[in-house]
Amino acid sequence: MELIRIKNLSRYFGQGEHEVKALDNIDLSVKEGEIIAMLGPSGSGKTTLLNCISAIDKPTSGEYYFREQGVPREKSEEMTTFRRENIGYIFQFFNLLSDLTALEYVLLLQQISGQSNEEEARSILASVGLEGMEDRFPSELSGGEQQRVAIAGNLAKKPHLLLGDELTGNLDSETTRQIMKVLSKACKEHGITTIFVTHDRSLCKYATRVLKLDSGRLISDEVGEMATASGAVKSAVEDATELVKGGISKAEKMLSNVVNKVKDAISEKE
Ligand SMILES: Nc1ncnc2c1ncn2[C@@H]1O[C@H](COP(=O)(O)OP(=O)(O)O)[C@@H](O)[C@H]1O
Ligand SMILES: [Mg+2]
């Protein structure tokens, strides 16, 4: 089912000779379940597009539908409700609240979007690899761990659409790999559609679709590795290598994982 439809969307900043076309006539349709990597040089409009999609920013012109409904543009209760019910957004310069522990942060976000549930909050933290760190404050966590708390909080909101801006921009490659795995697995499990912005081409392997922006225009739209059979096998082999490192006893799990991923990839092809 189509989640997002954007038609002729433009966002200009400034006026006259200072006018910047941050987004210039974007057309885009996103289906539920897609995991989209968005690439583009600095200043190409990536953040502006995420801001328009999340209804934080208002386009200068064009149409934007979410599940076939027009998205509210003026600051209003409707707009707040739209964001609360549909959108998770992990900002480029995210900021955890310094006096909340990881668990308290996830509970707070659950509460904002409905009801808090400690058991579920703990299980979401565990799913991003933070078991045992629930009671730590941000100052007691590494950058990668803080990023996982931000991801856990956004998963706890169970958004229909999760947006991430340069999620792993400041992290080393191993932490980046772990975070992208966690994110793509969790989104698949919870049926969350995702758009993540990145500078790092190698992250396309976690995407089912790759978009490229340049000077406010969409210049390319391709199938990502995650949506191809060979990509699924590659990722399964990577997982398997990890497991082997963890001990031969896990070989069984590894094999069934490979088999399932291949089955998934084949059924997606069909
Ligand atoms: N609030 C703003 N006021 C003026 N210009 C802006 C504003 N936000 C973004 N821009 C301009 O719009 C263009 C796209 O910016 P942005 O979406 O942040 O790019 P990216 O995230 O791809 O680096 C840039 O030229 C930027 O300077
Ligand atoms: Mg940006």
C-alpha cells in the first residue's frame, strides 16, 4: 500500500536574488515497508525533504499525501496529531534528555504516543542491544549507545514512518554496522517504513531502495541491495560470520537464518 505521495513539492528559502531552491519539484511515492536510503551532497535538500515529510516544515508549493490524506501544513492540533501518530524522527544532532535514564526516555516516548509499558520498553532496549544499560544516563553511554537509545525511543512510538538524518554520521564503522542492522531488523519486525539520510554509500546495503538528491532535485531512484536476492544472501552470510565468531554452537541458528533469508528473498522476487 502507498504510504506517501508527493507531487511537485518545492521548498524555497529567502527571496529575490537570495532565493534558494532547497527542494525543486520533487515527485515521490513511498510504499509501506520500504527502507529507503537517501544520498546527496551537503546542501542538496535532504534535511529539508525529511522536515517537509515530517510536517515540521511547510513546503512552498506542491502536494503531500500520507495514506491518501492531505497532510496538515499550518501549525495546529491536527498537525501535532499527525506527527505524533505517524512519524518518528531521529535528528542529525539528536539530544537525549540528560536527566533521564535510557529506560525513562523510552517510557516517556511511549507515554507521549499512548501508554507506557515497562516490559515492552525493556524489550525494545534489549532489541537494540542495550540490555543491562537501562538505568544509565546519557553521560554514562557512548555515542553509539546514545544513538541506540534515540532509536529505541522512536521504535517505542511505533511510528508508521521512521526518519533518520545522518544517523551514524559520527560513529565508527563497526558501530555504524551494528546500528544499521538493528534498525533494519527492528523496522522489518514492526512493519515500519523508513527513510534514512546518509553520506555513506556503503549503507545502501541496508536499504530496499536508494534515492539521490542533487540541488533540490531527485536525480536517481534505484533498487537497494536489501531488495535483491544476492543482497539478502550477502547480508545473511555477514550475520552468519558474526555468529561463527560467537561460537560453533550457534551454527544451527546461522543456517536456518540463511535459509530463511534466501526464502524471503525468493518470495519477494515472486
Ligand atoms: N532555514 C533555512 N533558511 C535558509 N536556507 C536554508 C534553510 N534550511 C536549508 N537551507 C538551504 O537549503 C539548501 C538545502 O539544505 P539542507 O536540506 O539542509 O541540505 P542537506 O541536508 O542535503 O545538507 C541549502 O542550500 C541550505 O543552505
Ligand atoms: Mg542535512
